[in-house]
Amino acid sequence: MDVKAREQWRIERLEKAFRIACSILHLDEAQLRALVHSTDDRNGTLTVVWNHSNTEAQSIAWSVAWELCGEHPDKTIHRVLS
């Protein structure tokens, strides 16, 4: 798989995780985008950077979403934009 195809696969996986997290949290995409500054998938670890501190329920939602994307739920990191 070439670099461009690998990156596209990661982008699609991040988009899928985002949609799943929206569903779990009962938020539409605009609402969740207002809370989340960015997401990153690096070597199977999901990093979610929040605009402000997040709740435990929000962290769990992303862990479940990441698991539904085929990764271990413990491979999620949450950071707050500083």
C-alpha cells in the first residue's frame, strides 16, 4: 500500500470514529466539531484534542468508537488545547 492510500485509509477511519462518537453522544457533527479541536491516528493510537476539558462520557464514547473501528479502546489519548 503506498503512502497516499495508507493516509486515505487513516482519514476514512477517523471520519468513521467521528460519526460513531456523534451517535453515541447524541450530537450532530457540528456540535461535536465545536468540542473537538482535532483528531489524529498515529500507528493505531487515536488522539483527540479538545477545545475545553472533556467529560468521562465523552472519553468513553471515543474509546468505544475507536474499538468499533478495529483498534483497542485503550489506545485513545485525550488532550485539552492549551
